[in-house]
Amino acid sequence: MKKLILATMLCLGFAGVTVAQPAFESADIGSPGAAGSAVAGYDGTVTVSGGGTDIWGANDHFHFAYVEQHGDFDMVARIVSMSGGDNAWRKFGVMVRDTLDDNAVHAFMAGTADEGVRWQGRRVAGTDQNGNAAAVPGYPDPFVDTSPYYVRISRSEDGFAAYASWDGVNWDMAPDNIVADGTGEHIENPHPFNMSDPVYVGLAVTAHDDDGTEDELTTVTFDNVMINGLRFGGDAWGATNFDPAPGAVEVPVGVYALGWDTVVPEGSTIRDYKVYFGTDPNLQEADLLGTAVDSTIESPVLDSDVTYYWRVASYIDDSNFVKGLTWQFTTISYGPGIVTQPEDVVYGPACQPELSVVAEPLVPGEGGDIHYAWYRVLEGDDEQVGTDSDTLLPAVDGEYYCVVWNDAASVTSNVVAVAASVHADASGRGSALFERFAGQQPGADSMLTADSADRVAYEVVSTSEWGRGETGLDDYRGRITLWLTPAATGAYQFRIA
């Protein structure tokens, strides 16, 4: 049985309950070509994936994880990592918007992929009057994961102000960009953006995917995300201490008893919980698993090696509830693992090359029989050349790999090369060298030991040219050297014709 924990609230709202900071919402703003997402990590991180063409012009296209915020505020986040996309103007940071419309007035303190840390915003709704200040001096350009930094936006009677920091303690104010009004570039710091109350405050990411495909996502992980000193999206009451633990791995397959503890406001009781569950981090109403009156509910049958997402909404009544954060866990894999990868093969004359792979179940006795399928890499679809054997005898040179699977999962081996060693090439894996010497009188050095400075060497015998001396007799002698790196022990023959 999970625990109920009483919480004394410092402020009282309706029904005697208030939420210090409600769980954040997450939505695509505008029309990104690739749908975004936002997931809270068990370690306090928030990972946001965003598509879209840009946060600029007359309309914005990005993903936004946000809360509704009244009055003055101070929001801080550290940008930890960034991946995905290829535009130098990929943007990610803290944002405040007047509305969730794609053309709303907004202020944005943004890290970028390759344009530094920027103070930006739209000054007039429905227009392209966007401000863009110069990069904050001293911050990485391009962004690198080894140099995370903080970004910050605050609202006060002076307007909206933007900062950057290396340590979250010492803050550098972003530069102004004061130019003639009407150009669209004018932005001060602080700047008097005309926004109402409440506003929407949170984390924004755009892939700046403007190459016509609009299929890219940029994924950014933030930590130390705080609003007015409170954790972004953190709840003052509701479900907590989840089982499986957020971020858990190797969770057993089958039906699992999902569970949690509960923080209950003093003088109140939790009526019930709505539990949402699925394999997509953007859980919707259709993902409702069920309603529980106790702090536990059975999961659907969990498959092997799958990441699941779940959220517990806690209700005192229909008007007084906590949405809860989305957590994730991954089940154990019953699939096979490759113990020994196939290796490149260089084979000699009259030899049969052989490839092999060694695989075992990750969990002994689970997953069923292991099967194999070998493929040769081609320009189009790869060709299946062997099946149900952990070895392959390739018929032709080329690149090969093996797909190994059982009832639970599959895994693909490394791609390896198969090549004959007898071809003359610069690598020396199989070569013939011909050296031509000037004519010598009988009794001169043996051709096996001669090292004349005027010899001419050829890597391929057929390219040599023989001349005839004044006497009409050949006045050259030659030495042919052949070498081979054998693929296996055995007898080898060289033939010179």
C-alpha cells in the first residue's frame, strides 16, 4: 500500500488548496512539420524536442513547454545539451508569450546552434517587428555540450529583462539593440513588451528547418529550470515517489502494478486518480488507462525492450486537481545480444572466405530460439544471401552483415568486408613488383641481391618495357618479387607467365 503524506499549505485557494507551480503543458506553436514533445526527467531535467521553420518573421513555428504565470516572475534554465538539425540558427531557451498564437508578442532569451546567445522578441502581434540583439559576449559559438550555460528572463515594473550566466549566480545582461523604430530590430534590455496578465512562460525549441523538408527535430535538455525559485512544473501536492521509478530500466515484462505515494493538502482528501499510459510522450485523453481510488493500478501487458510513458492526475474534485508530470521507464530486453561480431576477411587463392557471428539471449532462457539472416550490401535494397545459420560462406567479394533475432527483438551486426588478397594494389595485401636493371656482364651480382641505383621498379609486371641493345641482344635483366598476406595456413602457388 502506498502512503498518504499530509502537506500544510502556506496559501489557500479554493477548496483550501493551492498549487505552488502547476505541471507544465506542452504544445506545438504554429505548424511545425515534425511534431515536438517535452518530457520531465526523474533527475529534474526537462527535454524538449522541437521542429518548425523558425521563431521569427510574422509567425512562429516551434515546440513550447509552458505554464500560465501571473504577475512578476523570474525564470531560469540551464541549457545542458543539444542535438538534431543542421541550421546555425536553431534556437532554444526561455520564453514568455502573451498568447499561444503563432504571431503573439513574445520575449525570448535563446541559445543558438552557431550564432551565440541572443535576446529576441516580437514587439507587435501579427507583424514581423522582431528584435534581435547582438550575441552576449563570451558565450560558446557554436554551442557545445561540454560548456552548458544558463539563460534567464524576468518581468518587473521595468519590463522584461534577459541575462546569461555560466554558474547561475553571476549574470551577464544581454546587449540592447536600439535602432530606428519601425525597422523590426529595435529591442532594449529591459524591454517594455506589451503583454497582458497572465502570460505563458516556459522552454522553447525550434529546429529552424527551412530547407523545404520540415522533417527535422532539434532536441534540447535543460536542467535547473526554476520560476520564482520553484521547480518548473513541480507540484505542491499530488502523486509522488513513483513505481517504477522515473527513468527506470529493465522493468519486468507482463502486467506491472504501477504505484505512487501521495502528498495530500491538510484538511483535504484525494477523491481519485486518473492514470494516463502509452508509448508516446505526448499523452492525450485517449491514453487514459483508468481511474484509481487507491494509489495503484495495473498496467497493460508490457512488452520487452519498450519505453513507456505515464502520468498520474490527482483529483480532490473536478475543479481542484493536479495534472502531474509525464514520467518514463523501459522494460527489460529479452532479445538477443551479439557476443562476437563478424570480422573483415581477406582470403587467398583457392580459399573459401567465412563469416561468423556469436549471439546469446540477453536473459538466459527468455525470448525463444535465435535466428540469423545474412545480407550483402548493395546500392539499392540489400540482398539476403544466407539464413538460419551463424556462419556464411560468401560467394562474391563485398560488404556483409547479419540480422539476429528471436521472438522478443532483433539486433544487427557490424558491416564487414570480404576481399581477395591476390589483387595488386598499393596496400600491399597482395602485390607483384618487377625491377628492371641495366645490362651487366656475366658474373655480376646475382639478380637476387642486386640493388642497382639505376633500377626502374613497376608494381604491375605487364607495364614493363624491354629494349634491345646495339648487339641485337637483350641487355637487361630483371627481378620479380611477389608477396601475399595469407588468410589461412596452407600451401600457396605463384604462377608467372
